Amino acid sequence: MGGVFNPWIVGIVGGVGQALGEMTGYMAGYSGQTWIDENPTYNRLTGWMQRYGLLTVFFLALIPSPLFDVAGLAAGALRFPWWKFLLSCVIGKVIKNILFALAGFYSFDLLSRLLGG
């Protein structure tokens, strides 16, 4: 969509929407109904969340990875404040989405030039 609409707006709207969607994983962890307590990835993320909280959420939101779903569960289970989770998630997701939208914008333009349009 960054090649069609303003990539900055696309990145902001997409990032906020993704962050709001990640609240489902957080709430599942917060409810205490996690079934992955023995998973080594979950245990590692729990340790990162306990030590680095905001930075862990931010960096995992910044990279495209399904690992963030597990981080949401861990943050909820640790009772990490929801507003801190959401804030760091929004910042990371917005930056990621702006970068993707800008890449789409410039690659759309480049492709148009290469094809003579």
C-alpha cells in the first residue's frame, strides 16, 4: 500500500492496528491460561521481559517475526503493565511498518521506471 498511498500514513495506521491486535496475546497471557510454560523459547522470553521489559517488546515488535506472539503471552503472564506493553509495541510496529511502506513506495517507483511507465 506504500506504493499507492502516503507511506508514512500507511506505516502509522498499520503499526497502530498491529499493536492493537497484539493485545490479544497479552490478554491471553494475563489471564494465566498459557499452555506453553515448559517451552524453552517462552522461558527465554520471560527472562528477557523480566530484565529488559520495554526494550524486549520494542525490538521484537520492530522485526517481522512470529516470536512476538510468544512475547505477548510472556508480558501478560508477568503482569507487565498493559500501557507499557502497548506503547513499546506501537513504537516498534510503526517504525517497522513505515520502513516497509517506504520500501514499497520506492520499489513501486523503481519498477515503474524499469518497465517504462
